[in-house]
Amino acid sequence: MTNNVYIEQKKNKVAIEFFEVCKKFNKIYTLNNINLSIFSGKVIVICGPSGSGKSTLVRLINRLEKFDSGEIFVYGKPISNLKGNNLRKLRMNIGFVFQKFNLYSNLNVLNNVALSLIQIQNWKKEKAYQYAIEKLKEVGISNKTHSYPHELSGGQQQRVAIARVLASNAKIIIFDEPTSALDPEMISEVMIVIKNLSYHKITMIVVTHEIQFARKIADQVVFLSSGKILEQSDPENFFSNPKHPRVKKFLKKILFPLK
Ligand SMILES: Nc1ncnc2c1ncn2[C@@H]1O[C@H](COP(=O)(O)OP(=O)(O)OP(=O)(O)O)[C@@H](O)[C@H]1O
Ligand SMILES: [Mg+2]
């Protein structure tokens, strides 16, 4: 295979590539020399201790934060210098689901999901609402279209947030601890919705501590500690046969917190 063919093939398969990425806050490395390939249509789970840099890593992908050196390629294109329209385009391709839902409290469920279609993509209202209802059905919450966020449970709000991202037709979805603000009983309903998305060939990056969930949905698991990737492998190896002592310690603590 010639080098060019290899590069072309890799470009098609890799949705996101980190190349020697470093990020500092107040002169301290939060991310230190991150090299990582995230393959198109796959689910990558990122875990690691609190403060290890997980949120920072995912926030770099749609430039919610800037990095100091290295490069991130999204579908083969470098993102470090994107501005204006090009930066907006990047963000339109990448949906973000936050721990705290971030719904607009003054809008009902339907408008939360349809807003960007109407205001940014200039869809006619009727078409946008129809599409929003379709997406609300996909996450099992189309019976709440006229409710406001404060009238919904945490799990329901998170499902609306997921419907909103789906409506944007993002090719990549980032979830930053999507279940950690939820009551235990609500966690599984959101996890089922995310698991179902994994059949849709959307590239997903999921920061989570839910080990059983990670095991079920991940194609690849990455462990971060103090801003460095200490281990990355398939879920079976990662959870059953971790190599790095720090990963072993972390998993033991999560699986047997009282020991
Ligand atoms: N805006 C900021 N200004 C200064 N320091 C920051 C900022 N954002 C993050 N940090 C620091 O970077 C480090 C990594 O933070 P980050 O939020 O990425 O960790 P995390 O792995 O997501 O943690 P958690 O599991 O608690 O969410 C922490 O030491 C944090 O204090
Ligand atoms: Mg975080």
C-alpha cells in the first residue's frame, strides 16, 4: 500500500486524532502529550480519577478550550486555527451532552429540541417541530413535548438533551458524565438511550465512571491519570486484565469501594 493510500484510508476511518496535544492551566500541564485516534462510528469511553483531565480532553475537541501545542484533526482537518464560520461548522458537527443537562429553562421540551433547527439551520417551524418529535420519540419522551425542564425528572431532562443533540444531526457526540447528576434509578434509563445510539454508527466519546455501562457500550477504553493516557485497550482487556498498577488500583476502588 502506498503512503498516500494509507493516509487516505486512515482519514476516512479516523473521526478524531490527537497528535502530541498539550494543555496547561496556570503553567501546569492538565494534558501532557496526548496521542489518540478515535475511529468513525465507534464508542470510546474515557475514565480516570477526578482531576485527571477527562473533561478538558473532550472540551478541546470542539474548541470549548484551546490547546497549547500539538494538533487535533477532525475528519483529517486541523482545528487549532479555526475561526468564525469554520469554528461554527465544527461545533455543528459535534454534539455535547453535559452532566447538568443545560436545557433552556424558559422553553418547553419541543422548543428546546427544535430551537437550533429554526434559528441556526433556518428550518420552517412545522418541519423543525416534526423532526424534534421524531427525535423525542427515539429517546422515549415524546409525551412531554409541552413540559418545561423544571417539570421533568433528571433522567427525563437528560433524554431531552440527547434528543436535542440528535436533532442537530451531529456526526460525533460527546457525553461528559451524562449520568453522574442522576438518581440511581434514573441512570439506567439514560444509559439505555445512549446504548441504543451506539447502533446508529454515530461516533461517541463518553466520559463515565459507570463501569458496567462502559463495558457494554465501549469499543475502546482510555484511562487518563494526571493528564496522561496510561492505558488504552478494548473493554474486555481493560476491565478483566488491566496492565498498569494505577488502572488496577482505580478499578478496585470503583468495584469494591469499601475494601
Ligand atoms: N478553567 C480552568 N482553569 C484552571 N484550571 C482548570 C480549569 N479547568 C480545569 N482545570 C484543572 O485541570 C485539571 C483537570 O480538570 P478536568 O475538569 O479536566 O478533570 P476531570 O478528569 O474531568 O475531573 P472530574 O472527574 O472531577 O470531572 C484539574 O486540576 C482542574 O483543576
Ligand atoms: Mg470532568
